[in-house]
Amino acid sequence: MGGCGDTPAHMYGFKLRLGFIHMGMYLIAQERHRYDMKITIKIKSVYGNELRYVVEPEPAAYIRTLTGKKTVDEQDIRALMGLGIEVYYVG
């Protein structure tokens, strides 16, 4: 009977630890976003097409992972701005 009494407490403690881990990762993400809230887009004309590239290497890698492409289009830029990321253009 002692084993049955230990199981819920053990499970509760496990769930509680997971909650703290999740909250810790959320707080780390929030801290990181305070400093990384802007990206720069460079526009290149290739055979008459305007291609937009993210200048900073780290955000460019993350965006490439999410979109599956090296360039960003207007829809991608709107989504980034919707997430609170400031977008700047250079020529």
C-alpha cells in the first residue's frame, strides 16, 4: 500500500519539474528576443527580379530553416513583422 501512495506524489513532482523547465525555457526565449528584434534585408536585382536576403547570418539561418529558402518574400516579411521583429532594408 505504501507504493501506491508514493506514485501520485512522484508523478506530481515530475510534472512540477517539467513546468519549471518549460517556464525557464520560455523566460530564456523572452530574454533573447529583447536583443534580437531586428533584421536587415538586402535587395538584389537578378535578371530583373528583386530578391530579398537577410543580412545577419544567425537570423538568416533560422529563417532559412523555417521557410526552406535563402530569400524572403513579402509574405515572409509580414509574418516576421507580425512576430514583432523590426525589418530594415538596405540597397
